[in-house]
Amino acid sequence: MSGAFEALRGQLQEAAAAFADGPGALEGILLGLVDDVDRAVREPLEIFPVCHHSPASAVAMARRLREKQPKVVYLELCEDMAPLLTELRNCRLPVAVQAFATDVKGFPAEWAPLSVVAPITEASAEYQAIAYALDTPGVELVLVDRSADHVFQWDEREPSPDPDAPPAEEEAALHGDAVGVEIGDLRPRFAELEEHLLRHGRVRHWSEWWHQYVELPLGDSDHDTYRQVMFLIGSLFRRLAPGDTRRVRVDEDRERYMWTRMREHLAASGADPADCLYICGAFHAASRVAEFGVEGTDGFVISPRSGSTWQYGLIPSSHASIEAQFGLAGGSVSIAATEWAKNLKRTKVKQFQLEGQVGGPKRKKAAELPAPTTDPVASDQLSGFLQRSPVLDKLDEAELLGWSVEIVRAARRNGYLSSTADAIAVFETSILLAGLRDRAKPTPYDFQDAAVTCIEKDVVPGRRDVRRLVEIMMGGDRIGQVGYDALPPLARDVHDRLEPLNLKLQQRGVQRALLDIASRPELEPCSDLLWMLRYLMPHGAARPIMGERRLGERPIQESWDLALGTHQRALIELGYEGVSIEQVLEQRLRRAAYHPQATAAKVLGAVEDATLYLRSARLAGELGTRALEVLATERTVDGAPEVLRRVRRLLAHYRTSEPVLPKWIEDFVRTGYAHYCTLLPAAFADEEAGVEQVAAMLGFLFSMEALALSLGCDRTQLELSIAGSHPQEPSKVALLWAAQVQLGTLSRAELRERCAELLANPMVLPAYPRYLSGFVHALEPAPGLADFVVEAMSNAFAELPDRLLLPWLPTLITTLRSRGAELVPLIVREAGRIFPGRLAALDEWVPPWKAQPEPLAVTRKAGGGGLALLAAHPAACDAVAGLLGCDEPWGSATPTGLALLERYPDTGAALEEVLTGV
């Protein structure tokens, strides 16, 4: 223990005795803080504590790197992400380094996919260290934190988020559900401590407290003061953290991991610790584990990684996504970026920037670094900092006035009725709020509160409120972008294949693509790729405006809205799953088909998608065989409607595009016919099976009957199945009657009589609408009954009382709406054929099922007078006789029927044989 902090220890002992009435726990905490600072300062390997996305840390880092010029930089970042850092020069910051795994081994399956991100902004100490190490010859950058695999090995998953929670904004969701690597996380873990700091600091949230009481005082401090203050803050938050054993264990294991890796590198490289710099969060800099320091113990054993396959890449990030993932206040990262620019201008510190950095300021040729300076002996700078009165910044009236004018201008553009008076009010209110909070100069947070108070009132006329407008004005939600050279092969391939569209696909926002494929056939591959992107990527990335993709059809003209730049993260993550879009789509379809919970309908959907998007007969055959296996094991009929619709579409496609049907679909029809015949009686009796499912089963059996019988199925199966069905529910009873009519075991006259009996029975009338619902569903298996359904519905509307009819109408409308594409055209077409076409004819119209045909009055004259017409006009008979080859003369007026039989005996003999079977 050094004596540099003896004076501070004595002062803290006196303070503890004064405030706590004697030595005790408070003295132990206060002296422990000094011990932690002393231990970290004396470490031979210099520790540089940072706070994530802190401008003060970034400025101090840039200054220290130029002074010390270390030859080895140890950085608290996942060690397996090191190869990606060189690609940062091809990106526009902020971006996030990501590790992604879909092939999960050693972890629960429900965790997949695994994702870890580490966001990097320009105003961060980490980026300054990376830029210095990568662009300075002879400097080695070593990442020493746990790997992405260990992040999940040490993770205990929290409960899933609230499904009723409002969705995050698009910019705030750029990281998705990824686990964030907290570099330099500095926030009190003791709720009472944070509440105490916020209340006495007169601020609303932690980000504002940090800006006011840490960022501003440390912005101009020297290196020793900066380090000792950050050590003190890290130790304070660490010692006052509650006893969360899981989180404490993970934190200490991370510290053991990092120090173990650094000692291993020092031993392997022979580097001098005095030429090295260790950059980590201030919380970890005040560590008390036994492995701390280059002289620490080596008892920590690093567990091997799991068998999961990890992919690495860069994804776009944004200020809002960083704030959302790490629990920072909205706009705090944007304000930090503004403070970073102001600090550089005020302190004259030269920042480090990767050569060729996309989106960064143009820089001249890198100047030679000055000779490194010798570090003086560390002295106690902490006592002076704690005793020094805060330096009150003078009010910068020009800056505040510019803010006030600009926020009024922005408010007017967004629909607010703001004026010059509001600008004056915001200016004065900002000064007033700063005075109430003991500040001489209003901070951006004071200005934000003043703008909300003076401009917003109680109405937000547009999409953005005043608080959001201030965040935009202070720097906005800067959104990063990954450059073409840093994209994975799949993403680059997508951009290359869409190049004929002549669009700036990396640009954010929506762009319209017009594809006239009829005149430019070379655009058809672009159309195929866009449909696959629509299938794989989130809604809005590729949205068709005109055109559709159907089985057996070729595109002619299409129009698309593309936002690939906005959804760059999703496109990059597709690159982790394969090297081409086709490969990823095939993997997705195969994964969906072989999922343990997959149903026959879902597998048939995968078959249809494979045919529609990939035009792959091989994959369709493989997935079709899988659909056959799944169907044979199903014991419920819930998916019967979807199975029927998809099989009909596939059959229609293969019949028009293939010379013969694929073997798998023939096997599917054969197996499905026997399968649904077996399940039909139970489905009729099961209360859980709805009428729609039973109708779909019958539709499959009747519509596929001809093909099934040609493949060797027996119609007796269907007859026995219907004969063994005894439903009780009225709609299913009506469905059974319709099936019997279709099968031929029940005549239409008998069906009409049964319906008439139902209408004549007062006890059955309340249930009659349910019978009608069954008849409507019966149009699926028996579309030929459309005229009878129109008749039954007309009789119901004519005879049922309103108290029964009106409650049934919503059910009828719902049924027709859900099955509108198939059932409504049949009913409308049949009704148009039966009902009169003019309204005036409706009064005299009699339904055909109620019209009684009059008997024909035939008057016969005695003596065979019916032949008088033939005798009077023999020419017609002579013409017919000539066609038949008869040239005999006319006979008597009273011919005998036996004469014909005598002349043509063979006809009578053949008829006798047919009738008698002899």
C-alpha cells in the first residue's frame, strides 16, 4: 500500500467518525474506496477506466494514447470479434460488432438464434483505441473479454418480455433481441443510491446526472485526475451494489478471464507491462479478485467453448438502439456526440480515426506521433478534485439563443403554432431551470425541459413531440451503415444481382423499382430475387406494389418498394445462414418441414413455396414425401381446410405444367383418401372438430375421388365411412345429407322433404339456421348443390320468424366472408340464374321449386284420329323414312304394333336379354 493517499485516508476517517458517531461500516466503505483506487493506480500494467460512449473518456483516451503510445492495447471486448475490427473503416458509425449463431449446440433449443452485439460510436474511447492500434505500425490490439460463446455459457435467461408491451421504434430495434456487451457500464446497482443521487442532483434520470457531475468536470482534467476519479466511481458503485450473487459472479468471472488472458499474452509475447495499456470499464478496474494484476494468481480455468457454430459480422446501429439496449435516457447518446465535438474543439485534442473511414471527416495525411512522454510518479489528485469547488461555466448566450431559434423553427415545420415569443420563452425558461438546479449554464437537458414546457403545451400535432425534436436538433438519431466491402457474401451477392435496377440500395428510405419484364427479360432474375427477399426479410424491406407470384404464371410487369438500406441488419443476418439467398430459403423451408410441431398443412406450404420461389422439383419432392409422413401420423383434422386448398393448387399446377404427376403427390392423394375415410366418422361425432374441417375432409374425398380410384383406392371405403357417420350437431347433419346426395344414396327429392319437415316442426325451427350453415359449407364437397342451397336459404328467409332469422345473419355473414373466394361466387351465380333479372318482374315471379306444372290436356279422337296430321302432311314422314332407308308405301290408318316386331325380331330379342339377364 502506497502512501500517496494517506492524507485522503485520514480525512475520510475523520468524516466517518463525524457522520457515523464513531468507526464502523461507513469507515470501512470509505477506506475501501481509497484502497481500490490505490491498488489500481499502483498496477504496473496501466489500467485505463472508461465509461461506455462517454465524451470525457474518449478525449482522455485520445490524449493518453498520444502521450504514452503503448505497443500493446488490451481492450475489454469479446476476444473472438477481433478479426472484424479492421472492417470498421468500411462502415459509417455507429455500427455494432455482432456474433450470431443459428446452429446451437450445448444450449437450450429455445434460445436460438444466439446473438451478441457490441456497438461502437465515434465518441467512444473504444473506437479511439481501435483506430490508434490498427493505423499505428508496431501496435498490437488484443481483445481479452470472454467470447460470445461464454456470454451464453454464463447466462441465466430472464423471463421473456411482456407481449403486451408497445413495439419499439424502428431505429431502436436495430439490435433486435441481441445480448449487448457492456463495455464500461457505469450505473449504480443500488436503487436507493441512484434515487439519492438523482434527487439531490435535481435531475430526472441517470444520464443527466452523469452528464452534469462527471462528464463536465472531467472534460478538462489531466490524466491522473481522470483515472483516479473513474477508479473511485467504479469502486463506489461496486461496493454499494446489492447482493445479486448471479451478477456478481459473472462480473468477477469476466475480470478473472481478462487478467488470465493478459498474463498469457504477456508470457507468450514477452511484452513489457509498462508498454501496455488495459482499457476496461471503471467498474472492472476496481476489481478485488485474486487474479487482479500481472502478479495475480493463475487459478482460474477457462471452460472450452460449446459446439455452436458462430458467425461474425457488422450490423448498423443507431443512437436510439444503443439507448434502448443499455437503458439510457432518450437522446443521451446524441447529446454525448455533440459534447464530443465540442470537447475536441475546446481542448485541441486530435482524435484518432481509421484511415478511409466512411462518413467521417476528411483528414489529411496522418502526422507523425510525437515522442512518448515519461510518466511522472503518481500522486494524489483525488483529494484536490473532491475538495475543489465546482467551476461554473459562464452562460453562452449565443449558443442558447441559437438553440431556442432552431427549436422554434423545427416545431413550426412539424405543425406547432410556435413563434418568436416562444423562442424568447424557451431562452428565459432554460436559464430559470438551470438556476433552480444550481447551474450557471443550462445543459441540453434543461433546454429540453424548457422547450417542452413552452412549446408543446398539451397537444402534439405531428408524429414527433418537442422532446424528440430537441434530440434531433442536438445531433439526431445518427444511424450507422455497413459498407459494401464489409458485408457478408450473401449481402454483396444481393446487391450485385439487383444492380440492373439502377437503385442506391444501401441508401436508407424507400425506393421504387419498376420492372417491365415483357420488354426487358433480363430483369426476371431480379424479380425472382425480390420475391425471395420478401419471403425471408421483415415486412417493408421488399414490398410488391404491382404484380403477384402464382404457381405456373410468369411475371410481366412488377413494381416494388425497396428499403434494403433501412433493413440492412436483417440482410446481414441472412448472410450468417448461408452464402446465397437460395441456400438460406432452402434451409428455412427444410427446417420448417422437419420441425417436430410441423403439420401436414405447413409442410405442404413449404412444398408450395419451394415450387413457387425456387422452382426446385428435387426439394418439392423431398418435402412432399415429408408431408405424406406427417399426414399419416396426424390424429386430428384441424388442418384439413389448408391441406385441401394447397393440394388443389399443387394438383392444378402439375396437371398444366408437367407431363405426369410427381409420385409424391399421387402417394399423398392415395394416403389422404384412406386417411380421411378412416377419420371421417370420428370427426362427425367429435365436438372439437368444426363443420369447416369436416367439410374440407369431404371436399378432399369427393374432389380427389377420381384420381384416388385410378391409383387403386376403393370407393367402398368412402361409402362405409359415410354410412358409419352419425352426427348430432345440426350443421354436421346437413353436411352428412349433402354427402349422401353427392354419393347417390339420397335423392334431392328426399333431401327437399327433410328440409320441409324441419320447417314444419316448431321444435326444430330454432336450430334450422344451423342446418343452413351446414348446407353452405356443403358447397365445398358438393358444389352441384348450389341451386338447392339457394332454395333452402330463400325458404328460410321467407318462412323463419325474425327472432330466429336475425341472430343467424351474423353467423351466415361470417361464414361467407371466411370462405368468400370459394363459396360466394357459386351462390351468387346460381341465384342470378334463378331469380329474375329485373325488379319489376319480382312481384309476379314464382320460385321454380314452388311452381306447379299444369297437366297437359290431350284430346284424342276415336278411331285413331291422332294419325290424321301425318296423313294430311305425308311429306315430313316421307323425308324421315328416306333418311332411314324405308321406301315402302303407306299402310292402313290403323297400324298394328305387332307388325313392327314381326319385321324386326332381333331388336325384341336383345331387349329381352337386357331385361332378364338371360
